[in-house]
Amino acid sequence: MFFVVIILTLLLDQVSKAMVQMLMYHGESITLVPHVFNLTYILNPGAAFGLLAYQTSLFVAVTVILTAGVLFGYKKLPMERYLLRYGLGLIVGGALGNLVDRLRYGFVVDFLDFRMWPVFNLADMAIVTGACLLVWDLLNGNDQRPKKERGI
């Protein structure tokens, strides 16, 4: 399932961005829920919140190193640590989705706009969700002893 999560995340991200690019013009914003949620097509040359704008080489290098590290080490993860595996799959899939944009355009296509938060995309959602799964697993899944032995 690890590779399925990566591939599905990458595909959903790229298809959603392609649809936005085909159906909207740069800078266009379509209100879906007034004062709450818009689709806003922007081009982000940086990372989250536009940080480190135009540092494409840095982002490409970090993504390649992260992906290689996860792919190299994932087989060593215990099978019962499914949250850890899914989390890493979401992070890698999201990172690869944004990497494809950076390599193709030199920036990332963002379009999900909750008005009180910077505009983001499905790859960003996958990365954040994956990170939350990792934290949850690390806080709750490290101790593999039966619950009875842990006093639960």
C-alpha cells in the first residue's frame, strides 16, 4: 500500500493542478463558500507561505534526498506501523507532486484558498496529513508491547 499511496497522491495532485490550469486563468478566484473558501489559481515560487522564494534548486535537492531516504528505509519499518507507512507515503507523494511542478515550471501551482490561510494545493495537504500521521504514530505507536504489559 505504501507505493499505492505515493502514486495516488501524486496523480490526484497533478490532475487537480492540470484542471485548475485548464479551467482558470492565473490570478482568477472563484468563490465556492462566501467568505470561507475559494479556488484561487496562483503560482508559488517558494515553500509554505512563499518562504524561500525562487530557491528551486534547494527544494529539488531536499525532495530528492527525502524521497531517496524514505524509499531506502521503508522496508525496515515494521508492517504493523501502518500509520507510519501511510504518513511517509503521503509525504513522499506530496513532495513529488510539488517537485514535478518545480521541475516543469519553476514554481508550484496552488489553488485551495480558505481566505484566512495562504493558498495551497493537494500535495501540501498530503504532506501535512502525512506529518500528522507520523507524529501520531511516534507518540502512540512506538511501544509494541501488548496493552496489558503497558498497563493499559
